[in-house]
Amino acid sequence: MIRKYFSLMTFALLLSANSSAKGIDNNTSIFHTLKQKQSLYLIERVENKIDTLENLGDLSIPEKVTPDTVQDNRQEWIDRYLSVSYPLNKIKITSQFGNRKDPFTGKKANHGGLDLRAKFEEVYAMMYGQVIKVGSDKRSGHYITIRHGEYTVSYCHLSEILVKKGQVLAPGEPVAISGNTGPSTAPHLHITLKYKRKRINPMILLDYIHQTQQESIKNL
């Protein structure tokens, strides 16, 4: 079931308490700031319209400030905050994207994704999107693939899949339970990110989520 959106009052209380439902472990890699003008991410709305970052609109407060415009402005930032979600309640990176020592062979090998610590936990959709593949194989174990515009995200080594192919998703919607299926040394969540079928570092997506939420909080 999709986690309920915060009401304006609930969100204000959340901010005043300086707390968040999701966070990044202090021991993870430092996030690299993404410039707002970059059009790297395509976000697919539920009604199948695709927006880029540049099309999100000018969220600055109009020159003529009224209670209604202030309220509208706050709601836009709240909506923007809720347009993204971390894939887990807590982010702890256990294996980075790129070259590493293979845990099975002990030899240097390329790691085409990002591993996060997750012991049979709920896994969430990170943006608006659609499930394009649900399956299981000897390499990824149980997995799902979600399309976000020209980007696709795959969650691998799952113990349980909660969605079906073709299902439209909202940010923060549970899609699976992490696990240890396939070639895996311990329960974790492996994330693969592709742009036009080319694998890229999933940290880019985590950076984007971090920046979007922090910028939204700053402007409330």
C-alpha cells in the first residue's frame, strides 16, 4: 500500500522536529551536488506524462505575496519533496559501483551496481515509474526492473516481489522485500541503474534524491 502523503501540518511538524523517515548513514560516501540545470532525470508521472527537471517550473514566491501564493508555494515544495524516495529506510553502502575484489573468486572484477545493507526489509520505488520486468535468474536472483523515463532501475537478490509487470508506481511505494537470492554472500539490496541500456553509477540517483529533499526543506 502506498505510504500516505504528509499533510501540510504533519510535514511542518516533521521539519520542526528535525527528523526524517529516511536517512543516509554518516559512514556512507559524501554526496556530490548536482546542478539544478542538469536535465539528467526524467520523472514519469502516473498519468504517463514525462517531466524533466527543467520543466518543474519556477517555484519562487511571486512578487505580490498573498496568503494563497505562500500556501501554494509551500505545497509545491512539499510535492517536490515527496516526488522522490530513498529505496530503503536507512542507506548504508556495502559495495560501491566499479572495480572491486569479487567476493566469490577473490579477483578484481567490475561491479555493475551498488550494494546496500538490507536484511529482509521493504524496498521502495524511488520516483514515479512503471514496472517493466519481474523475474529470476542465476545472476540476480529474484529481481524487478522499473522504468523512469529513459532510465531503468533494477532491484536484485530479493526475497519477495510485491508488484506486477506493467504496474504504475509512486515514490515511496513498497515494491519488494530485500533478500539473499542468487549469488549473494549475505542479505542485501543490489541496485543497477541504466541510461539507454548503459550501466551508470546508482549514486547519481541517490545524490539526486538527497539534493531534491534538502532543497525542498530549505525552501519551506
